[in-house]
Amino acid sequence: MGAGHPSQAECRRGVRAALAGLPTGSLALAAVSGGADSLALAAALAAEAPSHEVTAGAIIVDHQMQEESADVALLAAQHCADLGLGPVAVVPTLVTASGEGLEAAAREARYAALAETAAAMGEDHPAHLVLLGHTRDDQAEQVLLGLARGSGARSLAGMAVLVVREGTPFARPLLHLPRATTRQACEEWGLTPWEDPMNSDRAYARVRARQALADLEGDLGPGIAEALVRSADLLRDDADLLDDLAEQATPDDDPAGVPVGALAELAPALRSRVWRRLLLRSGAPAGDLTAGHVAACDRLVTDWHGQGPLHLPGDLRVRRDRDRVHISRAPGGQ
């Protein structure tokens, strides 16, 4: 498969970097929806895998959220087979909307299906890796959504190039490329992407962020997406350091509670991260735990005047008793 056009070469270069270091005989799987980004990813993987001596396959997750979803999944699988990828798996999954909304529920279901399928397919290989087709535009939209929600540095840091979920490594080899590059690469490779109607449905926050980003580019000039991505890269380094420090500063489990003094001596940016770790460790659902919950807990240390107990997601109760903070499950909580 050729790489005569710069767009093809850029996609292949990103995949090449992701495959570097994989042991011979490893399994690399493209997560393919049938859209331009994932098809360009699949084509680049098919082109690069032989020189790295890895098996290249694909996983297509059918969210079953649209009437024609099964047909779309089968067409994506056929594209992957035509590119020479194999094994190719089509995995139906059921999406149940949670408090975070349909988008978040679909994302979690997709990652779970990808991780489970990749682990099963990779049993006979020395290593396995799932490649995701997120682009620079996706990263900019992610950061813009974080800004709109008033999120902290970790959320504003956007998506990482490499992340491990449920024991499966996920890589984003196209994260440095604009969406226009993947579309051009598909055209050069003779691939016809599927256009997801949900990508123009303003009921979804990401669609509104995409349109808002285009408006900002029009009003303030080009380069907004690149600037957001640069900011995310800088914030990611800061967030990684603070998370490492917070892990070291988080007290061990103690039936007697967390000493107030141990929390009070921490810098606010560090203490908020320690609070979050304590609450997650006690059973608070990550998606339901907000900055407001953490701030209310922090006031038990910085501005305590007898308030409490606090009622938090996961049926948690947080209270202060003199020089100790106690985090417990409500009676009957699971």
C-alpha cells in the first residue's frame, strides 16, 4: 500500500511510532467505526504492520444506537478485510445512559468492549495494543469541553497518547494530526468513509463544541485548535507531576480516620487531589464526583465550624470529629 501523498505518510508515521518496540508477533488492533479517522488509521496500520512483524487486525464496536448500526459495522469490517487486516471482530454492545449522559455511557461501553475483545484476541500473542483514531481536532474539542465545565488541570490536559484501561494499552497515533489529514488520506487510499449522522446532532455536547470551535476560528482567526492542544500538552506535564505527588501524600487506610493535620499541611492543589483519591478509594463513582464535592470536603479541614456530615455520591458520608476526618458508607450502601 503506497504512501505517495503527504497525508498518507503522516498517518503511517504516527502508526509507525505506536508500533515501535512491540515484540515480534504482537497483535495490533485498530478500533474502527467506519469514519474517516478510523479508516485512515486502519489503512496506515495495514501498511506499517508487515515491516514491524506484528499481526494487524481490527475491532468494530456496534453500539446499536441507530437502526442501521449493524450494517455500518459490517461495512467497516469489510473495509478492514479489504485492507488486509485480520483478525477482524465486530462486537455488539449495549449502551445504557447514566448520570453522565449518553455520550459518556457509549464511551465507557466502547472501551470495555475494546479491552475485553483485545485481551481475548491477544491471548496467543506476546503483547497486544489497541489503536484509536482520535485527531488533533478531537483533542481541541476535549479541552474546550473541559473549559466549559470548569474542570481542573487533569481534564484540561486532554487525551494522552498512551493510556492503559482494564489491562489493555490504548494508543492514539493520529493525535497530532488535523482531521483534514485523515480525510485526505482516505481519499488518496480510495476509501469512502461513513458519515455518522450523530456528528451533526447538536443534542450532543461534543457536536456543540465542534461547532463552537469552528466559530472561534472564524471570529478570532486560525490556530485556536492548535493553541488549545499546546495548552493541553503543558497542563498534562503539570497534572502528571501533581498526581504523582498526591499518590505519595495520600494516607493509608486507617480505621481511626484521616488526621486533619496531615491534610492541612498540604498545598491546596495537592490536597484537592488527595481528597479525590480518598473518596474514590472509599467507593465514590469517578464520573459523579465533582469539584464541588471535593471543595466541600476540603472545608472540613480549612473552614470547619461543626458542619457535616457531607452526603456524597456512592452513598458516602464524610464527617470531621475533632482532629480526624472519617469517610464511610451510609447504612445500607453497597
